[in-house]
Amino acid sequence: MAAGRLVRNSISLRALPFPDRDPGGTIEPMLPALLRGVIFISVLAAPFVAALLAG
């Protein structure tokens, strides 16, 4: 009986870290950096766009 419980515990421990490796979790930290990059590019491009619109 104890051996079956030991096998079950070792299987559950091996399966525990698996949900941390889902693809959605790796994209999430990239979103703030992506948003900062978009804001940075738009701030850099704003004077050029204004000059183009002014003629």
C-alpha cells in the first residue's frame, strides 16, 4: 500500500511544475516591454509627423 502511495506522490510531484511552462505565461512579461517600445517610437515619430502635416 505504501509503495503505491509513493509512486502516486512522485508522479504528482513531477507533474506539478508543468502548468508553469504554458505558452501564455511566456508572452505575458513581453507585453509591457512591447507597449513601452510602441510609446517610445510614437514619441520619436511625433515631431516628424507634425512637420509633414504642417507642410
